[in-house]
Amino acid sequence: MSGLTGDTPPGADGTANAADGAAPAAEYSAGAELAAADPAGMQDGPVTADPTSTELHAAADPAGARSGLVAAQPSHRDQDTSGSDDARHSAPKARPMSVVTGWLRSVRPRGKDTKADVLAGLPGAISSVPDGMATALLVGVNPAYGLYASFSGKIGGGFTTSTKLMVVTTTTAASLAAGSALSDVAPDGRDRALILLTILTGAVMIVAGVLHLGRYIRFVSRSVMLGFLTGVAVNIIMGQLAGLVGSPTEGGVAAQKAAYVVTHPSGIITASAVVGAVALAVMFLLSRTRLGLFASLIAVVLPTIVVALMGLDQVETVADVGAIPSGFPPLVLPHPGDLTIGVLTGAFAIAAIALVQGAGVAEAAPNPDGSPSNTNGDFVGQGVANIAAGFFHGTPVGGSVSSTALNLAAGARSRWAAIFGGLWMLVILVAFSGLVGLVPMPTLAAVLIFAGVMSIRPREIAVVWRTSHTGRIALIVTFVSTLALPVAAAVGVGVVVSLLLQLNKELNDLRIVRLERRSDGQFVEQRMPNVLPDAEPVVLDVYGSLLYAGARTLGVRLPDPRLSRRPVVILRLRGRLSLGSTFFGVVAHYADLLEAAGGRLYLSGVQADMVHRFKHSQVDDVKGKITVYRATEVLGASTMAAVRDARRWLEQVESESADTEGADTEGADTEGADTEGADTEGDGTTSDEGAGRSPR
């Protein structure tokens, strides 16, 4: 059975990267980069950009151009580090025929691996017998449907997932979500509604893969997923307590059901409680031994034999819940009339849970041939597995870290290990379906409780608890919502919490520093000044996301130019792969403030596509107030060119201002001579506003 917390993708902490517009942490300082660009210093030199032009400036240092510089190719700071999925998304699409031939090549069995894969599939098939029935119990349907899902999911997923060793099978989290989705369906219609639910889940997964939504998995933070899976584990433990002891129960959520059992001990059936306790003890005792792989199977088989031999009719069995079809699993078709809001939202919730859990399999089980796994390809593969499970009347399935780990431990060498595991499961179904009905229900409840207990990760919870207050809040909110709300609603809460955490991270991570040159020619990062110096270029570098809230935070944190005279700001944007309309609106407003104070705004290190976007999205008035320098392949060259341009512009403005003041003084003297000493209280008080105005 798939572990709960164990299926969390390692490192899924929701951190952002360069794809979000955040400048990635560089392996070098920005100051060192600028020093390398101009070791001789910030001396003035000719540039091709006209500082008085209203056109967009996209020129770099012509000295670099004379050296043969070309348009910048992104450096390691510029490149998108968002993962291989994004890179594949931007790459040219393969032709359909090449996709088919590539898939056929990947599924072709290799003779040298066949024996190992056949043997590796058997332990997984055996362990899927109790696990499959137990997960069907969570859904609230015939236990045989979990077995059908175990065989069809492994075969369908084995043929189609990008991660070749991934095992797609039943998982407790997905099954609990399915049970929540079908909770409002009448018991006599639940079996039929399950078909549509499983197929819809598969369709959602396929659409997610086709639309390349795998990149968004990283936004699910570790604390949110840990809180959700811990809540699922506790829900399973409390929800299966009644089944473990054979007691009737009442209440809506699992906590209410467990409380009813505890407060009504007279409803406990002693024989059922003993059978359940023995099964639970067997699993805990064997879990740390060499028989640990088969602990759940042994815990089911031994009590089944005892109950059958002793004729304990008071202990409920699988046959009492529903008839177990014999022979090959039947093919079924969905009924559109079974579609309800609960089924539709449940399909999305199950898909989200299964996809996030399955994302961890690629990290836990890399492809043996070294080829990279594609998250979107795994989405499609899990979707195909669910559609196959649906047509065989199975419960929803997903990639499982624990089942994949068992597959690897058994010696799997290729995707055929999972396929053979499904075929072994089919053999067991055909040969032993009559024996399945003899399994006591308390043993299946014990299997689920054992899985729930083993899935709680105290060490991981402690790490999140000690790491940050936001992580602690996210864990608690998601955990409590999972206990108190339907699973679909709890998933929604988790999504909202993840988004809020991401926004909070963008706000808190945004930092603005000033780059200043030392006497030895090196640049250092210093605190951004609260007030800009008069008539001096100030280079500012920004860390953090500049999308949406990050852009608005930048506008709030930039130094106020209104108290300065001719302030000049050079905003360094190298490595920014995405700048949106919010950012351009913020810098346009800041350019207005600088111009009102007689200053100017420069943007340096801007990527070519962002220059194009700025040029075609902004009005001429805005473009006339902002000078833009395109990034070059020489790190810091565009920033140095902007500094020289700014100094030259300041010298020009100062010179024009001095000439204007001299002319005004001469005119005032002439006027005084003409008026023959008349009272001239207002003479010589010409406004400085015109002198400080930026030339157009």
C-alpha cells in the first residue's frame, strides 16, 4: 500500500525560481560581475545611446561592440532553472509519428531483463491483495474493486509513464478522497458512480499532462503536503477503529465515529476485536524483520484461516459486504447520469493528490538508462492507468513511492516489472477469487490502521515545526481542515494556503541593494539609501520575484526621489526572464517621480524579449522617461554603459543649467540699470525648476 507521508515528493517546499521572475542566487556577487565588466573604472566613454532621445535605448557599450560582442545569450544567471519540464515545454514539439516510435522503443522488452522483471513483479502483486481490498474499504465499495484497480493500474501505468520504474496502484490518500467524493451517493448507486469517478480522474490527469501543468507541482509546499497527509493518516486510523472491533458507529467525520466507538463499548464484538488486534500485532512485529515485505499478507491470511476453521460467524467477512465475481474482471461502461458536483470535484481532488504524490516517484526511482523523467509524461501515464482501472470497475490509482520501492527492492530493471506485477495480480484474481470472500473485515481495517500509523512522520513534522512560523501555520491549518472538512475541500484549503505562502515568500524575499565601487575596483553590495543622493548615479540590484505582488513591493521599497535634486537610478534587471504589466506600471510611476525631481531612470541588463515587450506595450511618454539597456554577453557591460550615460547626462544638464542661470543674471542686471535703481525686491529669484528639468 502506498504510504501517506512517504509519497510526498522530496523537496516539495514550494520555493520559487527563475521561472517566477525571481533572480536566482548567483554563484558570484553582482559587484564582482560589474568589476569584471569594467576593470578600468567607471570612466566616461562614448556610447551609442542618445541620452536625449525619446526612443527606446537598447544599445550597450560600443567598446564591447568593437570587440565583437553580440546580442546576449543568457548566462547561468539568466537561464530558466524551473526544471526540465519547462525546457521541454518551450522546445519544438515532436511529430506524432516520432512520439509513437519513441514510445514503442521504450516499451520494447529486453530479453536480459525479462527474468528479473517477472520475479520482481510477484512480491508487489502479492502485497497488493490485502492493500487493494483495504483501500476499496476506504472508498466504501466492494473490496474486489481495489483488486481490479491493482492489476489494471499497474499494466496501464507500466506501459505509459515517463518514469519507467513507477508503479501505479491504489493509494490510501486517493482512496480516502474517493470515499469522500462518493459519500453523498446512495449505497446502491455507489458502485456504478465509482466507474465514472475513476475515469474522470484519469481524464483530468491526462489534460494536466497535455497542458504541461507539471511545473506547478513545485508550488505545493512541504508543510502543506505534510499537514494534509498527516491528517489523512489520522482520519484513516480513527475511521477504521469501528471496523477493527466490529462496532457500529455514528457521526459524520472520522473523529466523531471514533468517539462513538469509545463511548459505546457495548457495541464491540469481542471476536472481531481479537481478530483485528492479532492482525495489527502481526504487522507491527514482522515489519522490522525479513518478512516485512509480506507482513500485511501474513496478517490477513493467518486470521482468515483461524476464522474459517473455528466458524466464527459473528466476524464479518468480505463475502458479507458483497459478492466477489469469479474469473476475469468484467469490463464496464460509465453512466453519464451518475455525474454530480461531488463526483466532478472529487475527480479533481483525487487527481491533485495522486499527481503530487506521484511526483516524488521520479526522484525516488530514476530511470535505469539515465534518461530524464518528464512530470507531464507521468501525469498522462497515471491518467491512462485510471481510465483503464475505471473500465475494469477499479478504484482510483496513482504513482506510489512505497510500491515503487518494493518493486526496486525485488530487483526490477525496467517498466515491465510493473506490467508483470499487474499480470501476476490478474492470475491471483482468476485463480483465488473464491478465497477472497473469506477474508475477515477486521483484518482489512487493521491493514489500514497500520498504514496510517506508519505514515505519520514525527521527525519531518518536527523539522517543519522548528523551521519557520509560516510553515507551522500551514501545517496546522491543512491538518485541521483535513480532519474537519471533506477531502475535496481540504485539498482546496491546501491550494489556497500554498498560494498564500508563495505570495508571502515573494513579499519577504524581495530585497534591494546598492552596488558601489571600492577604491580597489571591486564592487560591494551596500544598504539601499532611504534618500537618493543629489546628481549621482545610483545602481540598484533587486533580489526576489518581480511578478504581481513582488512588483508592487518593489514600488513601495524603492528610495523616495522627491527629497533629492536630479536623482538618477539605474535598476539592474539581468536574469529577469519575465516582467509583467504590473512591473512596467511600477517603473513608469517611479520614472515620473524621478522626472519631477529633475532626474532619470535607467533599466540595465534587460533581456531582449523583455525589451521588445516594453517597447510594444508602453506609450511614447513612458518610453521617453526610461532609458533601457539590453543585456549583452559581457556581464555588467550594459550597467556600466548606463552609468557612463547617466554621468554624461548629468554633466550636460548641469552645463545647461549654469548657462541658463548666467543668462538670467545678465538680464536682471540690465533691467536694474534701465529702472535706475528702482525697488527690485523680486529680482534674481528665478525658479530653479526649469534649470532642473530633464531635456527632451
